Amino acid sequence: MGWAMKLEIRQRSVANRITIICIESLVLVALLIVANHVIDIPSMIFGTAPVPANWVGVSIDLFFILAVGVFTVYWISRLDIGRRQAEELYHTLANSSTVGVYIVQDGKFRLVNPQFQKYMDYTEEELLGKDSLSIVHNGDREMVKRSAIAMLKRNRLDPYEFRVTLKSGKMIWAMETVTSINYGGKRAVLGNFMDITERKQAEEKLRQAAEEWRTTFDSITEQISIVDRDFRFTRVNKTLAAAVKMKPGELIGKRCYEVVHRTEAPVPACPHSRSLELKQPVTREFFEPNLGIYQEVSTSPIFGDSGEIVASVHVARDVSERRKMQQQLVIADRLASIGELAAGIAHELNNPLTSVIGFSQLVLNGEVTDEVKKDLEVVCHEAQRAAHVVKNLLAFARKHVPVKKLVNINEIIEKVLDIRTYEQRVSNIKVATHLASDLPEVMADYFQLQQVFINIVINAEYFMIEEHKGGFLTVATENTGNTVRASFTDDGPGIAEEALEHLFDPFFTTKEVGKGTGLGLSICHGIITEHGGRIIAESKPGKGATFVVELPIV
């Protein structure tokens, strides 16, 4: 027997009982009226004079009772007709409803509509009498109890969601509301139940997609943000937040120029302002003093439904390294030009020097006084020295294809010191060498090592001259077993501890502005590393500095 038929029989039984009770009550009242008019009850009880029967009164009273009875039966029949119509409508709605409907009493299912049976994958017989909480997922039962009680007490109006375990063991998501009703003379719970599994799955996919988007957004190393027309952040990634030492949530609603540039208005080169004006992407590159870096900022407009710009996407990249590389290329190009110019000058000087040396030697071979001969010897010697310097300059300035071969470190160091002899003499710099005689050869490019040693020596000379207008430079080589070590120790001012860790970084310099490019030591580091060796600096402020170059022995 279907759940609707059971409900209908039970409701009809109630209506029939009401009708019978009404008729029995009217009959009892009629008997009492007849007895009161026909039988002299007061005279029988109190012994008073008998009163004759009033049959007219009986007729009137009975007629009145009959009218009341007809009226009552009429309205009960009308009520029953309305009830049946309501029941038929309710049955039709419940049976055709896409929402599961059930009645629970004493914790058991008493009625379930077809849709609820379909949701649960149970038959009506399997559900009736079943514990209503048995279908709820174990992890959600307490929540369902609390939510249902709150709703029955009118403390909660919105539906609650929970997991349900079907007959097959499959889990679905459900949403329901409950209300308290009277069923069979006892309190019961009427529930409306809907399967929301597809919606929850769609929500989970959206959540995962949003999470993936957030993860991607925050993992990008560029500073990314979304800025509205009022220059306020609506979204920022972690890279931007870290750059300004704030959390992403703290930046939302703040004006971008106040946070990044620390100004009270947009900066003149603001690409966002330009995008709002032109309605197209804009890219600007500038130095941001607040962050201490060069930035390339690109803005791409976001358009609303009506075609107006509502915001723009900002992508800011740190291009400091790129700018440094560009500067390095410019400096390298200048150095190459200077080298070519020096080579040209050296060639021009070489010709007259050759003439000076040749003619002075011819004169010396002739008959001259001792005094003149002595002067000519000085001229010839100095001309030869100048020619030697020019030869070294040409060798250093000449372009060389890097070629590694077996070389002796001592020979390269002696050549470098020879080139720097004049500068050291006029700058009051003394040099002491302790070069190991049994030094093995290493596989290296001669001219690249020469460049490394010249850089180290020139740096030492500069700081000793700055410190005390001269100084003492000690150069030593030794065989450590696996490597050849060359050390250059000066008695200059030393190097601060915080500067040591950045000493070989490109463009880092401790020299005054305009006196150093910060490229020399970084180039040296690159050359020695490429040779499989290492270059280190050891120093304490006020106690000079030592640069050590180590190269592997073949």
C-alpha cells in the first residue's frame, strides 16, 4: 500500500470519528430535553407539586436540535469535501515533486514519497521503520541533529547541507529543511530533501580552479596586481606584498602610488594613468627609489560590460640586472674602443722610439766625448724602456681568442709587475715577491690570467695610495699539492666585513663615485671560475687585504 493511500485512510478515519461524536452528542442532548419536559424531575427529587408535560416545548426543542444536527452534518460534509480536495492536491504535488518528502516520527521514517525513494536508492518497504539518521554520513550526524533541532525551534531558517550514504555505499550531498507537524495525534517531523551532489561537485571544481589560479598568481616572481580606476588595489600577489613588506590582505583598498611610490598622487610616468587615458596596454621603465630597483611596469586595461575601463592588470618586473648588463656592455664597448685607441697610439709611438734608439746607438758607436756618451746611453736606455712599455701595451690591448695551454704563473706575475713598475715607483709603492721556484705549470689562458692579476694589483695600488700615499705589496706563489696558489697582500685600509660577501658581485665597488665601475673583480671571478679555480678575499678593517687565486694543477 502506497504512502499516500495510508495517509488518506488515516485522515478519513479521523473525519468519520468527528462526525460520529457530533451525532452522538446531539442524540444525548435530545434525550435530556425530552426527559426534562415529560418527566417531572424536580417533583420527584424535592416532592413538589407535579407539573403537566409540555409537548409543545419538546417539539420546538427537538426541531431546534434537528436543525443544528442538519447544519453540523452539512458543514462536516463540506469540510470533508474540502479536505479531500486538499488531500488530492497534496498527493498530486508530493508524488510529482522533484523534491524528496518524508515524515519521521520517533526517529523512524513513517512516510516517504517516490522522489525520496529514488534519491536514496531504497524501496518504500526498506525505508519505512528505518532509523532516519542511519542514512546520514557518520561525520555529519551530529551537525544534522543540531541543525534540525535549531530549525524545529525556529532558530534557523536556511537549509543545511550534509552527506548521505546510499544503499550501494555511494555518497551524495543533500540539502534539506524540516518542520514540526502533528501526525496521527503525535508530534512528527516533515522533511524536504534535495540531492545537491552535482552542485557540490561544480562548486568543488570552481574551488579547485580558483585555488590553482591563486597558487599560480602567487607563485609568479613578477609583482602582479589589479588596480581599479581610483588607483586602489583589488588584488595583489605575494611577490608584490613582500616587496613592500606587507601582507596581501593589508594592501587591498590602498592606493598603489601611496604604497609603492609613497607619494600623495600618481607619479608622472604612471602607466595606469596612461592606460585609462588611451584604453590600451602601456609599458614604462623607471627607477623606483622606494624599492631601490629599476622596474618595467606594464598595465593592461580590464573593460566592463559597457566598454568602459574598470581596472587594469599591473605586471612589474625588476630589470635592475638587465640595466646593469646594458651598462656593462656600454663600458665594455668603451674599453674596447680605448684598447683600440691605445694600440693605435702605441704603434705611433713605436716608430719614433725605434728611430731614437737606432740613431742614439749609431752616435754611441762613433767618436763622442765621455760626457756625451753617458747622456746618449741614458737616452737609449729610456727609449728602450719606453719601447718595452709600448710592446706590453700592444700585447695587452690586442684581441686574443681564449686558448688554454700550459703556462707558468710566475712568468705572468713578473710580466704584470713589469708593466706596473713605473706607476708603482712614482706612487711610492714597494713590491716584494716570493715566487716558488718549483711551481708546476697550469692549464690556462695566458692573457686572461694576466688580466686577473693586473686587476688585483691595480686595486691594491689604488687603496694603498688613498690610505697613505704609498704602501707595500707582497706577491707570493706556492704549490699546495693539488693547486697553484698566488697571493697578493697589501697594507691598505682593508675591507669592511659587510662588503666582503659582495666583493665579486657585478657593479659592486667600494671606490668613490666615478673611480670604479664594479666590474673588475666580477670579471676576475668569472675567469678564475671558468678555469676550475677559485678567488677569495681575506681582510680585516685597518689591516690590509689579501687576494688569493687558486688554480688546479694538471
